[in-house]
Amino acid sequence: MNQVFRALADPTRRRVLQLLRERPRTAGELAAAFPVSKPTMSAHFSVLQEAGLIAAERNGRTILYRLRMSVLEEALMGFVHSLEGPKRAVARRRRGDVKRRAWEGA
Amino acid sequence: MMTRSTSKVLAPALLATGALLLGADAVLRPGHAGAWAAAAGVLAVMAFMLWRTPDRAAGGWAHRNVRDGVALAAAIVDVALGLRLADAFGMHPQGSLALRVTMLATAAFLVFTGNELPKVLVPAGRHADLARVEACRRVAGWTGVLTGIVLAIVWVALPIDAAMVASLVTFGVAAIVLVWQLGIARRRGQAA
């Protein structure tokens, strides 16, 4: 279960899971959806696979990733995602405050 | 969720307990030979599934699912056989209690199987529209889990008569929701 929590803690990995909820995707398709390097994406895929949240199927030269989440894990992801929303809003507000203060100070 | 080692030990232990309870039941109440034969058949099928499940392989995860499923089903059979045995010994468990325990075990079974259903993968080459198949499995899984949870609450909180009606309503609503959602998933697949 620790691995599942660790996997769900990262927003990029959660986004990967959301994309895979729509349909299975190849590693290339998933990597193209994020502005990060391929090795970084590869590391994210490994964490998700170790947690048993996704499965990889090699088909020739492509790797197809598929969602492998239980209902409980999916509910957990939804919960973490719902917590992330207000957190992000607070962070945005803080950034706005800092910018405003800098603007007023200038 | 059970760990790999837990389910490995638990499933055979529960099956062995079931066999002992069944033996005791059959000795104390030889008149119900048909029921005991049916229970023996169920236990034999579960033992066969367990025996045919390799310990580790490429698809080890799915095999663990089989072991967990057998453990849960064996627990339900054990509860039923245990209540019968208690009855044979003159410890009449209140009818309502026996029914509640059985229904709670059924609810646990629904929650467990519904939870694991989306995790069991179908081979990618077998279905042309993999996304639709996976979406249908997720819908079925969620329906199973929610039905199980509602059923458990109903059988803990309500009086027997009300719980029976509420159970029927729950199953009915679950069936309607399932058919409706699967219809939506199918139409989406055809439109895509």
C-alpha cells in the first residue's frame, strides 16, 4: 500500500493515470503529453508499475501501458486529486500575493 | 487487501476448516445428505482451483486474485456450516443473526470482487476495443463495491423485514445502473 501512496503522491503520475483511464496508450504518446525528459517519464512508469497501478505490454517496438487500478485505488486517486485542487489554489494565491507585494514595493 | 503470504496460508486453512465443519455436520445430521454433498462439491471445486493455481508465474498477480477469491468464498461457506453445526449442538443462533452474518459475508464478497475486477487484465489482442472493455469492467467494479457497501449498511442498521426489502431494492437499482452505464459505454464505443 505504501507504494500506491508513493505513486499517487506525484501530480505527473496522477495525470498519467488519468490519461490511461481514457484508453490504453503507448509510452511515446504518454511521454509526448508531458514537458519532461524520457528518462524521467520512464522512472514515473516504473513507480506506477511497481505499485501495480499500470501494466505494460510490449508489442514489437512499442510498449502499451494500461490502467490496472482497483476501485479502492481509483477512489484514493480521486481523493488525493480533490485535495490537490484547494492546495494549488492556495499556492496560486500566495504567488499572486508575492508578485503584488513586489509590484507595490517597486 | 491480503498480502501474498496471507492469502497463500489462509485459503487452504479455510478450506480445511470447511471440510472439518462439513464432516461434523454430516455426522450429526445425516438426514441432509443432499445439502452436505452440495457443500462438499463447492469445497472440492475451490480446492481444485487452489491446486491449479501456481505459486508464482508471469501472471502471478492474477493467481493471487484466485487465492484471495477462494479464501473469501471458503470463509462464507465456513460461516454457513458453522451456524448449522451450532444449531445441531442446540445452540440456536437467532435466525436473524444467522441471516445477518450470511448477508454481511455476501456484502464483503461483493466489495472484494468488485474492487479487484478492474485489476484483472484481458489480453490486449483479444478485444478490438480495449478502452471500452476496461471502462465496462470499471463500471461493473464500482457497482459491485457500492452495492456491497450499501448491503452491509442495510444488514447492520435495519430490522430484518426492512433489510430484506432494502436488499432487493439495492440489487434492483444496481442491476439497472449497471445495464444503463454499460449501454452508455457501448454507445460511446460505437460513436468513436
